[in-house]
Amino acid sequence: MRKNICILFCTLVVLISGGPCFAAETLGSLQTSACENRDLVKRYQADLDILVQEETKVRGEFLPSLDLGYTLNRLNHDTAIGENRENDTFSGAVSWNVFAGFKDYYTLKSVQSLTRAGEFRLDLIQQDIRLNVAMDFLGIYRSMENLKVAEAAVKLYDDRLRQIELKVKVGVLKRTDFLKVKVEMDNALQTRRRVAAAVAAGINRLAFEVGKPIDRTELDFSIFNELPQTGPAEGYQPQLLANRSDLNALKMAFAAAEATVSASKASLYPQADLSLGYSSHTRDAFFPESFENSDDEVRCQAVISMNLFDGMKKYAVTRQARLEQQKIKFDIRELEETLKTELENILLDMEVAFDNLEVAKTGTVEANENLRITDLAFAQGIGTSTDVLDAIFGISRARFNQVSAYTEVFDSHFRLRRLLEDF
């Protein structure tokens, strides 16, 4: 009985609260889902896995090689060199490159640097996706705020339209006054439809970026309750140059090119190899009584070799590697200057956005006051329908401008976070 009462109580709580509660989709959770679901991220992860396997393959050059072989021969007659018609050979060999001019060592360093560069490229694409999600999230918020403004404009036109219609009936105003407001109201209705469609389109774009369906009612826009803070460009530059994945990827590519230059010099040094081999050659192996007709051989070799001249190819390879390294160095410098310039421009955009927001707030206050005064004058028969239309248009434009300025601040803020890779 007590269990049934508890179940009934929980059911009533759920019904009163409006149904089951769902976890709100914040910007952070949407960005995480996008990085987990998008095939583009998985593609870059596959590239990184390939580099990891390449590193494993290069490490194998430091280990000895073991080979086993078995050969069975059956001829139609004995050969002129004394080879029996039936014979077999078993062989085994262990070989190890002792020294190759440090080529293996520097090749491994090069591959390790390229693997690290692959990790930075993966981080880079994830940051791009996080920015796209943030921009789509902001776009939905902007469209929903604009929808509120559009609905408020429709309501203002509708209220004033009823007032004018009454005055037209009593002969205070002309039919043309009513038609003027009706035309503007129809335009406001079209604007509301366009903004509502923009909300739906934003939901579709966000769903694509995240890789899953999005419920508009579950989006949590609390991140937009407070304006972001900003600082001088000099304070952001160290973080910018330290965090940028594309810049770090180029630095790793430069390190890989440097190791490739060192590896290319291996041909200037001698090479040393050790090998140990064993072979057993048995004649007429299919007959037990002939087992004594076998030859066993164990051979140990140490080989030192060095190329003295190859038509200057080894020097050309080294010069080519140095040029590749120099080219990456130029790319690094160019990217650093580009990022610094972009940082200054984004901070300038954010400063302008903050200034525009202050102006928009003041404009909204002034437009509200103008609408109030116009309504009083119109109610007293002093104002005209044109004054009413101008006042409604003014307040709607001021509200749209405030939404635009407010979201422009966050637009610059998100682009700044992407530039600093702070998502």
C-alpha cells in the first residue's frame, strides 16, 4: 500500500511539473557532441592513426631481422654439377644493421614530429567545428530574439489598427489612414514569417554540425545572459602564438624537416651490418639411409660499406631537404604575422560592437519614449496615423538594432576564442 502511494505521488509530481525533465543542450555539450559525431573528425583521426603506425614501422629498423626458408627439389635426373634428383635445403638467417649513418635515428625523429603535427591538425579541425557550432548556436539565438521583436511589432500594428478602425467608423480618420497601417502590418507579418523560417534553418544547420537532431525547446541560451570581457591585444599574443594548432603543426613539420636533413647525410657515412646464417643441404632426403649425405653450413658476416661517389646525388638530396626546411620556416613567419593581424582586427570589431550596443540601448529607450508620446497625442486627436507608423517603425528598428549589436559582441567573442583556441 505504501509503495502504491509513493508511485502515485511521483506521478502527480511529474504531471504538475509538466512532464519528464530533459537535460538542456548547452553550447559546450553541443560542441562535444559535434566532435564525437562528425565524420570529418574521424577522418583526421584516421590520418593520425596512420602516422602512429608509420612510427611503429620505423622503430622496427632498430631491431634485427630473422628469416627462415625451406626448399624441396625433385629433378628427373642428376645434374652435371652433382646435384641429386631429390634434395632439400633448410636455411635460417639473422641480420642486423649496426650503423647506417644515424639514418634510422633521424628518420624516427622525423616521423615522431609528423605524428605530433597530425595531433595538432586534429585539434585544429575540432576547433573549427566548435566555432561553427557556436556561430550556429548564436544564429539561432539571434533569430529567436528577432522573432520576439517581429511579434511585438505585429502586436503594435494590430492594436493601433483596431484603434484607427474605430476612429474611421466615427468619421474622425479617413479610410486611407486605416489602409496605411494595414499595409505596414502586412509587411510586419511577412517579416515575422521570414524570421521564423530563419530559426528553423538555424536549427537544421546546427543539427548538421552536431550530427544529431536538435530540439529547439531543449537549447540552453544562458551563456548569453552576461556580456563577455575583453583586453588589449598585447595580453592575448603570447597565448595566441602558444596555442594555435596550425602554427604548432608547422613547427612540428619544421622539426621533421630538420631531422630529414640529418637523415639525408647518412649516405656520407659508412654502413656496418652483421649477419648470421645457417643452411642444411640434404641429398636424396626421402630415403632414411642417405641422411649422412648432408652438408651443414654456419656463416657469420660483418660487412662495412661506404659509397664514395654517386654522381653528386647525395648532396642534392641534402640540399633539397634544407630547402624544404627553409620553406616551412617562411610559412611559420607568414602565419605568425597573419594571426597577429587577425587578433588586432577581431579586438577592434569587439570594441566597435560594444560601442554599437551602448548606442542601440540608448536608441531603444528613446524609441520607447517616442512611441509613448505619439500614442498620447494620437489618443487626444493631435497625432496622425503617419506619426503612429513612424513611431512603431522606429521602436522596431531600435529593437532589431539592439539584438544585432548584442549578438555582434558574442560573434566577435567566439571568433576571438577560436583564434586563441580557447573552446
